[in-house]
Amino acid sequence: MNSKDRVINKAIEKTMKSILDQAFDEMIHNFSLNLTKIWKEKSALEVFQNGLNPDAAIIIGRGPSIKKKRHLEILQKSKYKGAIICTDGNLINVLKHGITPNKFPNFFVISVEPYERILKLYDNEIVDKYGAKIRGFFPTVVNPKVVQRARKAGISVHWFHNLYDLNYGKRSLNYIFSKMVRTKNHPNGLPGLQTGGNVGTSAWFLGWKILQIKNIGLIGMNQGWELSDSWETILSHNSKEHLSQALNVDKAKYGQLIQKIYNPDLKTYSLVDPIFRFYRNSLIEFIERSPKWLTTINATEGGSLFGKRIVYMTLKQFIKKYS
């Protein structure tokens, strides 16, 4: 690792800590308001009571290849029989494309952020139409308005802990919250999930750790930008302002930190900004360390995700093999 990489990595760590620190009070507030519901509602582990098919799952992110490769149209027309794990940011769009729990009964959605802005991702009549057949996974620090809107739509709520500050030991929020949720309904507490900083990686952990699915396919998990994307699009990335402050650079200099990565599976290049680099490297490391019985298939057909233990297929090939 050269000096420039070390500077960037330290800045990313500082950025993620800054984001967490800014949300700290909000997470405590959310947890306190959610607690009585958590005591009464289901643990994420209780999903097995619903007849899950454990053979295969497709995680649906919202990267640009979803639209460019018409993946939602391909999936909707297919005879795929496995699970759907939808990230909250694409839920409404996915349902509108006909990928519904009527066609795919093992349909899950996951959220990880504590912010009220996530409410809009559930506040839609099509979520109301299919909500009763959707199983939702929510962190104990989710904004109460978000999970209340999910309940209104009929989504069954399953709770888990986000793992974000374990390095503080018994002083960490994770440790304190894990003790507070233990009741007769949850004598062993709730499961914890790594987030990798984003909901897509959390969905992968959900498929592995909670649902114990053996073959997990990824679509919309680009972890980078296309060469054709404008600088304005790249610089609009949600965490860019935090990272610019951590590095003490302006927009122009921030652009100099973007890497061009060659994907040997696709024989194409992607542009990876420092935040996507963090997401990408984290997920690759997690996949490398995952158990041998788990196969992760990147069917995104775009982006920068490749490496050890990552199998490349097109979405059509994945559907054919795992249907």
C-alpha cells in the first residue's frame, strides 16, 4: 500500500466515524422508541417458520446495470423459484416491474439506515398492495416512522442489530442494546449483521447468516461508476461531502482520487471513488472469508466487483442454473 492509499484509507475511516457520530443521538432515540415493539415482534431468525427455500437467492441493489441490462424485465419473465432479497432503495421500482411476492413467494426487503428519509422508500400504494406477503428486516435503530409505515403496509417485521461499534466492548451501543432487547420473547437476544457501510452488503449477510442460503446472486451491485457517467453524477455520491472534508479537498481534487479499475470477468473498466472503494473492498474481504458451502455469484454484468470466491455469470445464466 503506497502513501496515497494510506491517506485515503485513513480519510475513509474518519469519514465513516463522522457519519456514525452524527447519527449517534438519532440511533439512541430511535432505539428507545422501538424497544417496546422489539420486545413483542419477531427476531430475524424467526423467518424460518415461513417455509423458506434455502437453495438460491438474488439480491437486488440499484446500481446502473439493473437498467442497462434490463435485469428486472428478465427476472420478471423468468421461472426463477429462489428467494428475492430486495434492498429498500429499489423496493418500489422492483414491485412496479412485476417482481412481486405473488410471483416470487420468498420475497424479503432489508433496511439498515436510521434516517427518516428512508420512509419514502416504503410510502407507496404498490407497497401497500403487496406488503402482506413481504417479510421485512429492520435494524433496532431504524427510524420508527419507517417501520411503522412498513407495518401499515402489512410487511411482517423482523428485527436485527446493526454491528457498527463493537470495538468499544461493553461501552458500545451494540453491547448495551443487545442486553436491553432480551425478554421472554427473545431470551437470547437478536442476531447481529455486519453492514459493510451499505444496504447491499447487509443484504448479502442476511442471505448468508440469517437465511443460510447456499447460492447468492447479486444484481445492481456495481460498486463503482461507468466510464460514461458524468463527473456531476460521480461527485453527487451521498458520502462525498463527508470524505471531501476528511481529506480537506474540494470537488476538483476529489475527482483526482477516483480510480480506474479493470474487471477481468467483464473485460471492462469502472470508476471507483473512495467510498465505493471502501464498500467494494469490504464486501470482497467478507466473501473471501465466508464458509465454503456459500457461493456468491456476481450477475450484475457491470461494475468493479470481482475476486476470489466470486463467481461471474450473467443473470440469465444464474436463473437457468438455479431454477
